[in-house]
Amino acid sequence: MPTRAQARLFERFSRADTSRSSTGHGLGLALVAAIATAHHGTASLATGPDFGIEVILPLP
């Protein structure tokens, strides 16, 4: 997945091009980011050859 597309995954109604044929509204990661922020944390993505994309949620 291109880095440009990864940056948009936390925006409401944003979906990756490869998932456009499946059901959903693009709210999942936006909700994750909002909940993390409400708890004074952050949500970010990490990529790797062995695991694809991973969501990191450090909370205080």
C-alpha cells in the first residue's frame, strides 16, 4: 500500500483502493484514532514484510 494511502486510512470514509469491492464505510480506523485521542493516546501505522500493516496504539 502506498505511503500516501496509509496516511489517509485514519480519515473518516477513507478506504484503500484494494478494499473498495468489499462492504464497509471506511469508519473503523477513524473511530480507533478518535478513541485513542480521547484517552490521550495516538494511533499510527507500521509496515513490515512479515506482517503487512499493523496499527500501533500507545496509551498512557
